[in-house]
Amino acid sequence: MFNNGDYQERLHRGELVERINPGGNGLPNPKLRLPAGTRSQIVSYVDQQGITVAIVHQYLRPDGTLAASGKPDPKFLLEAGQRYALDTRPRRSTRGRRRRRRT
């Protein structure tokens, strides 16, 4: 949906504005082994009416390019009035649990 919505193109054409959300320390997980100075960012894409139409996560390298996949990772989209959001609730692990036997 994110790719088909041309959000990146709309951003480059000036139809959307990028707003970097404050909060957090901006430091990526060291296990990712990203270049020094890389920042973790949550970015909102806002239309000309001031409506947030997308929220993405990205890793910005010091040279201005995106790290990891090289693309923003969408977390929220507003498409044709419908909201789509990534479910970030932790999953319950069934590992190590015994199932109850039905009697």
C-alpha cells in the first residue's frame, strides 16, 4: 500500500511535507551495526490540509541516505479515509507452555 500510494513521489513533488517527530534518543540498536552517526527517526508525512497521511520509521545515515533497506518502513497510512496501522502489541509466546488437555 505504501509503495502503491506514491508517498515518496508525492513528498518529492511537494504535495506532502515531512515532519520528524521528537522523542526518543534517536540512536539505533547497536546490534544492527549501522554506520556511526546514523539516527533512528519516526517521520510523519503531512498533506497540504495538515492531515497526517503516513507515519514511517527510518534510519538516516550521516550522508543523508537511508540505511537498512534504504526505504522508509510504514507504520501508519491513511488511504481514502481508511486508517491502516501496524499492530505493535507484543505477541504472546506459546513456546514452553503446555497445552491443557480437553476432557
